[in-house]
Amino acid sequence: MIHQVTDYLPGRMLATRVWISDAAAAAFLKYQKRENPKNYFAKKLERYATNGFRHYISEDGPIKNEGEGIFRIGDGSLFRLIGFFENGSNFIVIDAFLKKGQRLNASEQRRIDEVIRVRLEKRWSKTDG
């Protein structure tokens, strides 16, 4: 399966351009409506993208390296955007989910493993939206 990704913040001057799959966008929208109505996560994501994701990557920061070239973006909640970098200045979000607890469970780890496969097998494509 090829994941189609679209520009999350089109027309903006960003150090890191964010591309998001339909499935991840739907999960993010659902989270925003139910758990985050003031759009704090979306505002933080835009700030990270404007300044460049690389400034926010750390073991305890909002963007964490999960290994195998995969990163998760969080905002202090248990909701996560899962993706990888393309050419350093593009971040491709393939999946998103609300974790059940502080540690990843087996199902969540399988989802991250699938994002690893998508990256390695280049099973994604950019669209203009």
C-alpha cells in the first residue's frame, strides 16, 4: 500500500515542511476535536515546523528518535504523530495514535514497525492535496 501524503501547512515559510497521510490527519483531527479543542498541539506543531524540527529532538523533548530513522512528535499528552525525515527538511507523518499508557504496548509498537517498513520500502507519495 502506498501512503499518499499532503502538505500539512501549505504556503507557509517553514524550516521543516510537514507532510501527513490521510489516516494520520484523520486521527489528528479526531484528537484535536475530542481532547485538544484549543488546538495546542497543532500550534506547537506549527512552531516546531517554523523553527525546524531538529531544534526539538531530544530524549525528553517533544520530538524523540524512536530508532530506525523514525521519530515521534508529542505535546505532553499521550497522543503521538509518527514519521520520518526526507532530505532533512521534509517530515513525513504516516501514522498517529493516542497511547494507552506511558510505555508503548505491542499494538503501538507494531504501528511504529509498519512506519519503519513504509520508510525503508518508500511506500509513500506526495500529493498536492
